[in-house]
Amino acid sequence: MQSRIAVVGVSGDTLSTQGGQLVDGANLVVGGDRLLDGFAPPGRRRLVLNGDLKSALDRLEDEPGPVCVLASGDPGFFGIVRVLTERFGSERLDVHPAPSSVSIAFARLGLPWDDAVVVSAHGRPLVDAARTAVAGAPKVAVLTSPESPPEALGQSLLDLGASFSRVAVCSQLGGAQERVHDISLTILAAGRWDPLSVVVLLNGKGVAAEATLAWGLPEASFDHRGGMVTKAEVRAVALGKLAIPSTGVLWDVGAGSASVAIECARLAPRLEVFAIERRPDDVERARANAATHGVVISVIDGAAPAALESLPSPDRAFVGGGGLPILDAVLARLVPGGRVVGTYSALDRAAAAFQRLGHMAQVTVNRACGLPDGGVRLAAENPVFVAWGPPE
């Protein structure tokens, strides 16, 4: 019969009474150097968890006696419980959590955290964590790491144009060396901090407004050049046909005002969004519109298809201009299982796009207008063909 694995959380320098009993009764104690040195009794069989995690877990597969794994804070919160469950199954685990570093950080700041967005920079690109942090949440906690320390997070946030009313670096939480530094984003980027920290980022009072999910924003929401913006109703249909994922890469080709790119970034803050536009004046409009809406997009100043060559391949792409050669260039780079949506006003181009993508609909919009006598008439907008695919 396979042995049970007790996973015990340690809060700072403190191990609970029950946790101490589990350590004492274990035939093998597993953990990082610091936790083993602090809590595993002398002479106890020990297994150090290091960079080669797979080899360490292989040793637990047929371990005959009780095993105790030591972890910091709540091991089920961005911790080792996920790895152990995937390897050994939840039925072998007995988890005994301590307070998480995030809960202690907010406690030290005197703030609730049930409405906070929590992001881990462990084992993921730092820019993804930073992009999530600037996506509009008023209260964010970022778990930093040796590969992505607090100062690197600060610089990445500055590069994205972020601003926060309060920044706090919380380190060694629950221990004798605990430190909480209330600083600015500039000081965060310029300093040197404990890499294993919780960085708390607040906007205003850190209170989340009631969430509203909306798309197909009015054209007036975007600065645009003489009506050169995807109409709100057409944009709403295009966004639905894109089936926007929560992560990945999205291209808006021939972006103009970047209304589609911006709406995608609003709906999926972790999505990496590129707006490709060849007109310098529209490039500046796109950047200004993104700043107005508080989203992070990369505006590429260049003409497709050449401007696409250096970009990561897209999971989704919207083609708002450039004709069929641009559509073909986008399809050539689309990742397997990806999707392209294109809009066309000319029937011949729409038909050719339909042959490539497999789906098409005409969107006809008639907007109500008031008459001088108080009546109402319908003013027709030019019909637009929306094509999407490729076929599944």
C-alpha cells in the first residue's frame, strides 16, 4: 500500500503543533533547504527539493513510510500541492495549510483581499504577470521569484505605462525578518528587494467597482480618422466570431484606430494583442486610444505583410484592411486551431474570403434617427460582410 503524504505549511518561522507532530512521525521529510534546516530534526531522513523536481518526486513513488512535505504558507495556493496531486493523486495527500503569504501581506496593510487579483511570476513570463496587473483591477498581489524579482516587475510595469496610487513590497512574512515597504512604482523598479516577496499594487482605495461586461463600444469611444473605424454593431459581431481566448496572441491587421484590438484587450487582459497599422497618424491614434481605455496593446508601425514577419504567430487575427493578399499572409501564420475574422465592403473580396474561411454573414445596420416632427426614421449604414474561419 502506498504511503500517505502529509503536506505541511510553514508560516514564516512558525510550525504548528500538528505540523511538528507530522514531522516527528515521518520516515522522510521533504522540502527546501531553509525549511529542512529549520524544522527537520537532526538525523532525520531528508530529501531536498531543488531544480530537478522530477527526480525528487521519483523517490517518493515507492517510499514505504509516512512522508512529510514542508512548504511555505498555504501549499495549495500557487504551491506544491498542484504538482503532488498531478503526480500522486489527491487521495494520497493530507494537506495542512498555514496562512498564505498573500493573506499575511494584506493583513499587514490592514486591507481585505477577497476582491484582489493574485498573480504568480513563478515559472511564467514576467510580462504576463505585469500585463495582468495593469488590466484595470484596483487591487493586485504579485508573487515574485528569483527569476522575476520585485524590481524587474517594477520596470516591466513602467514599460507598460502603469501607475498605481500605492505600492508595497512585503518580504519574509511571518518571520523575525519580516519587512513591509510602502514605496512608489519608480522606487520599486530602482531598488533591490527580496526576490521571494509579495508586491501589492493598489489604485485609489483598492475597492473594485461593480464589473460590467460590454463590447461593441460606440465609435465615439475611439479617436478615428473621418469615420474610418469599425462600426459598433459590426465590431460586436466580429468580436463574437473571434471567440477570444483568455491567453495567447491576437493580431489586428490594418488596425486604424485599433478599436478591435482595444476591445479584445479589455475583454481578455492576459491576451497579447498586436495592432498593425501603416499610417503614422493612425499609429498615434491607436496608441492614444489604448491609453484612454487603460489597456496594454503593442502598436506596430508598418505595412502588412512585411510587418507581420517579426511577430509571434497568432491564435486569433482580425483583418480589417489590406485585401486578400493580407488575409493569405495571416492564414499562413495562424497557429493550428486558430481563427481569423475579416470584414469586407466589396462583394467580390468577401466571396473570395468566404472561399478561404468557410463562413460569412452580411451585417446590415439601420440606426434610428429622430425627425423634426418627433417621428423616427431608420438611417441605413453601408452593409458589411463578415467572414470567419478556417472551417473546423
